[in-house]
Amino acid sequence: MLREIVKEKDYTILKIISSTFYTNTYIISSGNKVMIVDPGFDKFHAKELEETINFLKSTAPREVIILNTHGHLDHFCGNLKIKGKLAEVGVNVLIAIHKNDAYLLKDFSEHLLIRNIVPEYNLDVFDAQPHDPDLTIQDGDILEIGSLRFRVIHCPGHTKGSVVLYEQDRGILITGDVILDGGIGRVDLPHSNPLDMYRSITRIMAEVKLDSRVLPGHGNVFVLNEQAHYILQEAMLLAQS
């Protein structure tokens, strides 16, 4: 079910759970533009996919960007499903991901390595097709969604191309699997690096306002300063192990 997180006069943020890994998909609307973050709609979430597509069609955006915070299937398996349905009604959709994770959208042999560690990471359940992104992003890029300006912060550690998106004026931090509710993302996967994660976490803490609202890839929305100490401590311990 789509749930409203933020509703202001110039923008709205909705959230829906979209995969068996309880992936958070966010729909950010401002003006006539929409950004969909991490559409992980697998076979068991067809109802949620339909609800999302119907909502998007009803809002009639001029342009939609699908932003993958990183290249794991539970965060991008809905890319083509949404793009195809919106194309039917004439909506221009661009799929974007950091340049260092772009290969994960099309080389599914990489995902078989993950299944060796996480048996539930089932390619059949994700029901995705390999594809290229329409554009690649990098550190420092600005994504303008109506009145919102999200800065891309490259945060490797969970994957080589993980990013967080920071809207400084509104205090919004979209973190994918870098920062989660209760800690940080996994660093024991084939594309992970604990030391890189520690460096990414310390950078976030230095560059982001601690009263920012965190929209994580899994779990509940929270305010960064509520968990900042624990997040830093966990990243440090993992980097030292």
C-alpha cells in the first residue's frame, strides 16, 4: 500500500514495500516531475506494482526518473516493468544508476554470486530482464525534481556504486542500503567492502545535517541524529574486523 511520508505544498513523498526483502520504494513528486527510487517489484508484489503504476498514471507526470541507489535486484527488478507501462501512455522514463554499478543491471551472472551467500536472493522471484541504464550518475551530480535538488553522494561499501541522495534545504537523505533503520547495510557480499563503507559513513556524517530525515532502503524512516552514534560505531567495528 502506498503510504504518504511527506506532503508539502510543493512536493510529496510516498513509500511502498516492493519486494520479499521488504525494499522501500519511494515516489517523489514535485511540479510535473517524479522520481521513483528503487522499484523492487518482484513476482510477489504484483499488486503493489499495479497500485504504483495506476498512481503514476493518475498524476500524469511529464517526466519520470527511476533512480537505483545501487545494483541489487531487490532495488531494480521493477525498472522495466514501470518504464514499459508508463511508455504506453506517453510518459518519458529514464533509468539512472551510478556508473560503477551499471554493469549489475545487465550482467546477471554477478547476482548468482550473491545467491551463494543469500539463498533467498532468487532470480526467478525477482522476474527481471537485463538492461542498460538510460543515464549514469556520479558524485556531485544534481537531480532536479521540480523544486527539489538532490545531490548525489557516491558511497561505496555495500556495492561499488552505491549512492545516497541529499536534499539539503529540505533535510531529506535517501540512503539505499548504505544506512538502514538500526545500522548500516551488509558488507559481506561479493561487491562489498567494509573499509569503503566506513569511509562513506564518515563522509555522510561530515556533510549532512544531523537533523535530516533518513529514508532508508529497508525499515522505517528516522532522523539521522537518533542513530548517528550507533551507525558510526558499527561501521568502525566492521572496518577493523
